[in-house]
Amino acid sequence: SPEGGSCISCGEGANCEGFGAEPEAAEGYLLAEVLSSGLWIYRCSTLPERCPGGPVGTCNTGRTGIACSKCLEGMAPSGATCEPCGASDMVPSVVLLSVCATLLVVLYVHSSQEQKAR
């Protein structure tokens, strides 16, 4: 887009319509910032689907950061997107806690019986 009467190079990973239109990222890229000196564009090389292209800062659902590499707070990675953390994410922790509690009860009962036998 024209900046003070001059144009800046669009570069790889960007789509520029020209004539004052804002540049947009191509698919597989994130347009982080538009500066008078040029565009800050990141390639989403690990998982290109994280970056659908579009206006500044456009990431796939629930994603943020450089090259859309992070999930928003309260969300967990799910392929190219991030989904809200739910109760199912706690199942392993609850099972582990239950097993530990049961083990403690068994050890307590066993040690109590040994002391009575003496």
C-alpha cells in the first residue's frame, strides 16, 4: 500500500492488491505487522494449516503468536486449531489421584494389621 506517496514491496507470503488496499497473508503465512519499511510475515512451516491467510494477525481457530504456534489461554492443541479444555482433559489426573488414594488406604490398613499382630 502507498506510504507517504511511495510503495513498499509485497514479498513472499503476502497478497497485495495495491491502490491503497491493505496487504493480506497468503495461505500458510501470518502477516504480523505492516510497517512503513515493509511487512512482517511468518511462514507457518510446521503445520501450514495453522495460518489460513488474511488480514494482520489472522490465525486458525484458537491459535495466536508468531506463526500461529500457540493456543489461546484455556485451549489445547488439536491439529491446526485449538479447542477449549474440557472435563475430559482431567480424566487422567482424576484416575491417577484415585489410584494413589486407594494405594494409601491399602498401605495404612496393612500396616495397622501388622502392628496388631505384634
